[in-house]
Amino acid sequence: MKNHLIIFAHPNQNSFTRAMVDRVIAASEQAGANVILRDLYEMNFNPVLSAVEMKGELPSDILQEQQYIRDADLITLIYPLWWMGFPAILKGYLDRVLSHGFAYKTDVNGSVGLLSDKKIQQFINMGSDQAEYQANGYAQGLDICLVNGLFNFCGITNIDHRLFGRLYGITDAERQAMLEEAADKTLKKLTAV
């Protein structure tokens, strides 16, 4: 059975972003995948990286998150874009979980990613229009930093992402189409695993 790890970061359980999580879970189950949902707000995840952790002494909850990543055939991040980046709780999750020795190592040649066998998709929701983000270069900046830059550093090259924008000025039918697009992408990814 395929393992699908979903990492979700939004405090509002009635948000469109949560609806997308639910639709992606349903598509995953339709594909016969085992779903592991990490709802960071519901978990009350502590995003603060400590000095002790930086020295390599990882607590059991972080070791568990790393095991979920090891076991995952597909990793999906679903979150809103806030101030050109991840919600702070997700940034902290990545800071703590993608640690040295797990996600990358350093040798005489520099840093080497250790997660090259992983596949990631990201569904990023925002209030602004994605066409505006592309026209002014923000979309490229997001791709360089949040999408490919971060995960390429960890050795991951099989990355797909989709910006869903203008969420506040669209119809319910348009929102439903976005949910179906996320579900379709998920089914295709899981089928290809």
C-alpha cells in the first residue's frame, strides 16, 4: 500500500484550504493509499528550533515526523501563502524536521541532499491573482525559494506545485474546479508511484 503524507497548515478548519485537504484525502483513499495527515495547528506543533536540536539531539516527536517522511511515497504540502512564504508553523516544522543528518549532510564538497527518493506536491492557496504573481516575478521567486530551492537542497527533484489564487473573488463552481484539480493531480501522482 502506498503511503501519502499530507502536511497541512491553516488555523481555520472551515477554510478553503481545509476543504482542499479533505478532497485530497478522498482522492488518496480512492487510489488505495494510506493517508497520514499532519494538521500542524490541530497538533499544536511547536515551530521553534532549539539550540539542543541544532546540535543533533532530536526529541521523539521530530523523529516521528522524520519517520513519516521516510515512509512516504508521496508528500503533499497544503497551505496558504502568507507574506510571500509559508505560515510560520509550517516554516518551523520544516526547520525542525529537515535536519542535518536526515534531510542533508555536509562533506568536503559541501551540502548533499539525502531525500532524493521522495516525491512532493504543493498546493498553495492565496487571495491574490496568480497571473499577477507571474507577471511581477513573485511566482518565480516563490518557485526558487519555497518550491524547488528548499527541497532541491534536500535532494528532492520530483516536485510539483500549483498556486490557486483569487480565492476571494470567485464562484463556488470555480472553487470546486480547484478542488477537483488538486484531487486529479493527487490521483495521477499516486498512480505513478
